Amino acid sequence: MLTFERVKPTKPQQPVEKHKPVVKNKKATVPDEWELTPEQKAFIDLFNQDENKKQ
């Protein structure tokens, strides 16, 4: 009895790049050229405060 096996040609694999270190202190930053209202700035600051509490 004969059996056949299909073999897919393999592509040469690229070397695995090391992952960048994860930054745990991610604060929301806004470019200086953005003109935000005080309400918008306060909203962004809420996220920064939440990040500080998680750590």
C-alpha cells in the first residue's frame, strides 16, 4: 500500500526581532499645536490620573 503526503514548500523565515520593552507609564500626551478647551484638557488629565492609580 502506498501513501502520499503533501508537503508545502517552506518560506525562509526572517530572524525574530526582539520586542521593544513595554512602557508601563503611558501618559496621554497632546501635541503643543493642538488647541484644546479646558474641558478637553481636564478629560485627558483624568486618563493620566487613572494610569497613576493602576500602578
